[in-house]
Amino acid sequence: MHPSRALSLAAAFAAFLGLASLPTPSAAQVRTLVVAASGTPEGFDGDALRPHTQETVVQVYDPLVVYARTKDAQGREVLDSSRVVPNLAESWTVDADGKRYVFKLRQGVRSFRGNELTAADVEWSWAKSFAQKRTGNFIASVSSVSGVKALSRHEVEFTLSAPSSIFLKALTLYVPGIYDSTELRKHATTEDPWALKWLEQNTAGFGPYHLESVRSGEQAVFVANPNYFRGQPHFGRVVYRAVPSGASRVTLLKGGQVQWIERPNILQVEDLKADRRVKVDQTDGRLFAALWMNARFAPFSDLRVRQALNHAIDREAILKAVFRGEAVPARSFIAPSIDGQDQSFFAFSHDPARARQLLAEAGHASGLSVEILYSDIYWWLEAMAIQAADQLKAVGVAATPRRVTASDMRARFAPNVRDMPLFAWEDGPLVLDAGYAAFLLLHSQGAANRNGYNNPEVDALVLRIRQELDRDARNALLKDLQRIVMADTPWILTFYPTLFEAMAPNIEGWVSHPDDHERWADLRERR
């Protein structure tokens, strides 16, 4: 296509979407970043995740501590998962038994409303998560937090039920968020003591951005917090625009109408990499792509069937056909970038003869029929389900891919349901810690134990790992855990897909975060 033709199409898309009305800011104006996403946020409470909530609350609510930053082999800034450093908290102390931490807060940290951060805000924010009994409550549970109490205006105490090797890293998360409780109390009622209704359309945090307005299905506008303690971000205004079509998002980026787009699929990435009008950055992923098998349902209750399906899958073919070569092998549920991974227990090669033998031993010599459920939440899910179904036919397994809605799949992940025998999904930890990943994915009470994996020996080992503070002893426990779990074979692990971000060619500063969302405060324009 001729460049002028592509530009005119981009302008037409922009006019249709209302983006043409957004002026290009001059040097004297506030710099505006325009992000094209598939929709607008449906709420701003990190404990009540809705579409596009996570993508935006990480811009508004700053944590007490953050991961340190370092440089990779290419000189790019990356997070150092082995160290956390002060953020809203300037320092902390821990008792000898590892069960009591006292954080000293930075003084003079203020929200967009001008209210100063105090220990009362931290206590109130954690009490909110405890009361909601959702994501933040799970984070408290997995990191053994039993209480949070303001000791003075700028000192807050965390009491743990047991020593925790996870605790400090868990504090890097966006949830429990640290809210401006002075502002939120103004909007609380007897029926809604935590102002949750107000948080559906508003924000009140100490982070770099604040929600100015939101129009459902159109756009949300964020403005920089003029009081942000780290100084003003490069972009003083961010327009988070709803552009449901992925193809339209790509066209707008190529035409210069937006500077960032929600994560493109692999075919779009290949197209964008060939276009000089845009820039694509990438990093190794930490979420594993897999087919999950639920041992509560036949035929997956038989270990031999789970092993057979693992041998039936041609991972190299999937790497080429589904991920276009852009992924690294998943040989453990712990990503290669996280300390404690051990790949030595992965025992599966593409061996159809062995797969047929195991199926025969399990009583399925004449074959069996299964469904592979998938949704559209991740771009690769449908392609994986189709490829796997085709490969399973070669060993006598009649696999039928069946698409379900994203909402239905999420509902069936619930701890009291978990009724999908075989499904495609991508998962991994938001905390860069192997013990957290183990609890999340494998413990019987783990929030992301989506296939209902249940092994009492594993439960006990996971609890020991999260309390072990010595690195060498902890890694020895992690080795035992991976040996047991990989022998149990709860998944057909394939790859860790590469994470791509597409942006305008003059955008710099992107740093990959565990939640896979860019931080607008990191970004800047190259002049």
C-alpha cells in the first residue's frame, strides 16, 4: 500500500473514532500520550478487577516498595526480581523472628487532592482489602499478613502469622492499593463504607496519574498528579481510547494518531516490525502457555492419559505455527527469569508411539474423545486448541476445540467450580517469586489453581517454601516441589510466549513489569 494511502486510512479511522479532535501538543502545551485499547476501564478498584481495571490502576496507585532496576545485556533497563527498594516507604525494619515489619513512610507524599500520605492511609487500605475478601485478601494470606496498624503518623506495622519469603515482593503489587483515605471517606456511606461505588468512576491515589474523566466505551482521560513525589512524568495527560478492533489499532499507530496500542497478536507484530513508522519492543514472557488437565474428571484422572497427551504434542510444530518462533520452552511452571527454576524434571518429547502405548495401558487402545475449551482472552488460545486437536488425532484421540465466552471461562475457574476437564490457558505469577508462583498455581487454595490440582504433599511443601528465608534451603525445597509436580503432570506445558509492545518510533523508556502493563510514567518522547 502506498504510504499516503495508509495515512489517509489512518486519518479516516481517527475521525471515525474521535481521535482527530485531539490536537498534537506543542512544546508549550501539556504532552499527551494516546493509548488505543480494546475498551475503557469499568472500574478503578484493584480488588474488583473488571475489564481494563488492572491496566489503569497501576498508573494511579503506588506501592510501598518496588523492584530495583538494573540493565540487561543489551543495556536496556529491566527489573531486578531479587531486590526490592523503597518507594512510598523510605525504610523498614524487621524483628528477629521475621514476623513483624515496621515501615517508615516518606514525608510530604501527596495525592492529586493534596492530602498527605500517612500510616492511617495504609491501615485503611489494607482493612478495605481484608473486608472485601478478594484479591488483596489473597495477597495477605499468601504472604502471611495477619494485621496492619498505624503506629504514628508516618510509621505502620505489619504483623505476620509466620516468617515469609514472599512478603516484601508481594508489597510491590497494585493490590492492596494504597488509597487516599481522606478523600475516599468523603464518599463512603453506611451501606458502602469503603466507597466502592465511587471507585467505579473515580480514583484517589498517591501515584503519578489521576483519573480526570471516563466515558464508557469511548475513552478515559488521566492527568499527571502535580504533587507526585518522584516529580512530574513526561506525559502530563494520557487518553486511554476504546478502539475495539485490533486491526484499527494497528492502522492508527501506523498513521501516527496514537502512540501506544494494546498488545498486538503475533501476526500484527510481524507486520509492525516491517514498518518504519512504528517501533516494537519485546521481552521474554513469564506466563506459560499450556493445555490444563483436571484430574477430577475422566480420562484425566489417569496419570497415563496425562502423560500420553504430553507425548502426543509436537511442541516444535506449535512453536512455528502458533508462536511464529517467538517463545521459549516451558519446562517448569516457574519462568526462567525467576530464581529457583529447575528444568531437569521435564520428561516429554514428541513420541506418538509412546503416547499410543500409554493410552492402551490406560484402557483406551481404541481411542477416546475429548473437548479442548478455549476463549479469546489471549491471542494464541484458538490457534493452540486447533493445533493440539490436530496432533492428538495422530494417536487416536478425537479432540474437538470448543470456544466459550471469556466470562464463562473465568466463572468456571472459581474455586467452587473448576469443572473444565481440558482447556487452553496462559498463567503465571504477578509476584516475581517462585514460592508465590507455587502457592498461586499449585496449592489447593491457590487463586490460579484453575484445574483443581490437589496433592497434600505439595500443599505442605508450598507452605514450607513460603516460610523459608534461606535462599539455598528454599531452592532445595523448590527442586523437590518441581520434581513432584512434573511427575504428576497437571498440564501440557508448551512455551513462555514473548511479550511484545508496539509504540510510536520516538517513544522510549518502556520497562517490562510482572503484570505485563506498561507504566506511563516510564515513557517519554525522544526529541
